Amino acid sequence: MANGLNGLALCLLAGLCTPALTLEIQSASAHEIETRAGSERFISHRREVHKRTADANALASSDAPIESKPARQSTRRPGSGSAKGPYYVDFRARTAASWGHAFVWYGKTSEREVEVAGLTPAGDTLPYILGHVMWVPSETGASYGDLDPQYLTASYRVYLNEPDAKKAFAYIKKLQASSPVWNAETANCTAFIGSIASFMGLKTPVRWKRPEDYVNSLKEMNGGRQMVQLTSEQ
């Protein structure tokens, strides 16, 4: 809670807080602030770690990749990859201490390895607060909770063939490298995954939706289609 109050004091002294933002911060519970601070400390400790083992039993029914390197024996059912496409991008949303978070999983269906990309503010509680009125440094890899099935609130998975997957995956990495800042209104997590969806030729909702609503709307707007084919220009 001290971090939240210190952040509020700094924000007020700098003249950056809007009345609505001040009210929002003051009404945040100690549980939310402590939860986010704990999550960010975990992220800081694991900043160079971009993959980890997820819960195999909880995710097996969705054909999701469930482990980081080294890859173990595939859990893919015979023929399932050929029917849907050997590669995938999974647009996902999860709970968080406040608004929630949107991100993507991507990889190969025949492997238990998963890559994660998303846009979050780097650091502790203060950057998150300041990010509502200014740009703050970002992180674009896996964040706390991205691989935990109990936090998942929405998912929309699409499949690609190998040539298209190479293009899409290269775009994701390029987007990560070219997204140095985070802002709650503009350069946020839904805008980040929306850029990926647009590159893949999918229709996208407005970026100001809650992450869960954004992913569900993305799926609805595209008729729940599972296969994606990129155009020759992409």
C-alpha cells in the first residue's frame, strides 16, 4: 500500500493526475496494490525468463502447448495438426489486480513449447499508475500469470500453415522490439494484440475494451474462424 501512496504523492506533486485518476487510485484496495506489487517483483526476478511449464492436465483439452524447452513428447492427437494447421496464434486474456491483461501465445501444435508476447509497464506499481497519464517503459515478454490456466478469462486460437506462421511470428517479434513504451490509453495490451490480429487479416475491435471483452469480440467479429491465410503482400 505504501508503494501506491508514494506513487500517488509523486503523481500529485508532478501535477500529472487527473481528478478521475486520483479517485481511481484512492479507491484501490490494499489487496490490489499488494497483489500487483508482488506480481511485479516476480516479473523483475524472472525478467530474462520467457517460457515456463504450464499445467498439462488443465490445458490438454484445448490442444494447447504446455511446456517450455526442453520439449517433451507431443500431446497432439494424430491428425489434429493437419486438420487445423501445424502452427497457431492464440489471443488470450487473463485476470489482473485491476483491469486485466491481453496477450498472445504462439507456436507449433506438435510441440509442447509456448512463446508469449504482450505489452505491460515495466517495474513496480508506480509505472502502472503513471502510465495512465504518460508513456512509461514497457516489457513485451511473458508476465506473471500468462501461463497459469486459473487466471484465463478468454481465448481465441487461429491456425496457420508454415509459410504464414513464419511471417506472423516474425511480425510478433518485430512488434516486441518496436514497442518500448506502455500507456493505458494508446500503447496498451489490447492495442498490441490487435496489431497482431490486423497483420494476420483479422477484423479487430476498438482497443479500449477490457481484455476479456476484447478477445471475445475479436472471435465474434471473425465468426470464430480457425484457419488464417495471409495475403501475398504480407
